[in-house]
Amino acid sequence: MDSLTISSLSPFRPLVPPSPNSRATARVRACSSSNPNPAAKPLRTAAAGCLLLTALLSGKLYAPSPAIADPVQQLDVEPESISNPIELSSETIDSLRTLLYQKLNDGEDSAALVLLDRLLLLQPAEPEWKFLAARLHNEMGDTESSRRIYEEILAADPLSFEALFENAVLMDRCGEHAAALQRLELALEAADSEKSARDVKLILAQVKFLQKDVEEALEIYEELVREDPKDYRPWFCQGVIYSLTERNKEAREKFAKYKELVPKKFEVDAYLQSPLSRTKLFGTEDS
């Protein structure tokens, strides 16, 4: 790969799920809750890249992951056994959480959704459950429920980076191109700090790129670089775009600057070893 120098291979985890194999983030479905697309590709393609990019840009690439129970340790908690979830102890919540991730990794989406519903009853304000539920509903073809959950998150926190990003990408994939941009413009107007405004601009540039407005996306990233040259995120995004558009000299320059600025724990070199990975990261693969 000419456009990126690989230094060290660092493992990564998407925003919330414990491993890149989590089925909670496993597919991009057609935007119809009643007619899921059976040919939709695994989220290890475009949507996996979206989550990784969300994590990288929000600074949460290395969110702590729940421990997966040892195979010899059998959990006693099953969703069918919970008669009054409000009375569950924190220890039981931890067991439910571990069981949830087991179900997700095993591809048992329906069982995982039951567990998520229980956990949301117990901890309705916990972002982890809400984001997992939104992603899982989307995975199962229920984009309406996915959108509803994102809207609930944004109602409580209108500038939630993850919710704004993932909801905007979902809107764009559902064909609501203008509405996705308008939603982000409104968020930009509502931004109450320089950091919030920069976060929204990063998302806006990403959506512009998804809509094949490459030069506009690059202009936004360039503006962000001028405003704060020490922010590694726009350098990284420019590098990916230049690499995807085969402007390798510019890509090398941007990635070199990104490598200079990025904290070691946020490096995603292992994911960027091939042009295909960079395509997946920026959601340009056909879905």
C-alpha cells in the first residue's frame, strides 16, 4: 500500500461492542422495516467502517469492553426467567450484559433484543443499551425503530456525536440526502462550543463525501485544519479521501501528519492496510 505507512498493528474495537465481530453492528439493511434486504452485506464492510470512524473521531476508539464469560462458567440468567426486571441487582445486570454480548457474538439477534429491552427497563438512560438497540434494530431491518432510538438520544443530547453521525449516515442510506444535511446544519447552528461545532463539521464533511461531493468534503476538512492544526481527525479523514481517489502523494502527506498528532491508543493502522479497508471505512462500497 503506497498511500499509508504502517508502523505498528494495533487492535481496535468499535464504539461500544466488545469485538469487531459483534453482530449488533453486523449489517446495513435496506431502509424498510417491513422488507429487510437479504443481500445486505455484513457491517464488516461499510457500516463497520462507519462505526470505526465514529469511534475514532469521537475519541472513543478504545472503549472498555465487557468481559466475555469463560465457556465453563454458565450464566444462570436467561431473559425468559426475569419476571420483574426492576428488582434486579447490579450483579444480575452485569450477568445480563455478558449474556447480551454472547448472544450478539453468536448471531442470536432476537434473543439479544429481548435482553436489550430488559436492560433498557433497568437502565433507561444508559447510552450503551440505546446505541446497541439502535444498531441491532437496523441490523434486523427495522430502520424505523433504529431511527426512533437515535431521535430519542438526540432529544436528550442534541449534539451527541455518535447519534448525530450514525443517524445522519442512516438517513443518507435511506435516500434522505437533503434531510441528512439539513439536520446537521441545524445541529451546527445549535452548537454551544467550538468543540461541538468542530464535531458537527466533521460529520457534515463525512456525509458530503458519502454523497460524492468530494471537493466540498475536503474543503470542510481543510477549514478544520486551519482552525486547529493540532486536531488529528481532519488530517486522517483527508488522508483516507485522497487515498480512495488515488491522490497518493497528498494521502501520504496527510497520513504522516495524522501519525504525528494522533495519540498512540487511537491508531488504526491495522484497519488501513488495504485500499478495500479504506473504502469500507468511508462507506463507499456498494451496499
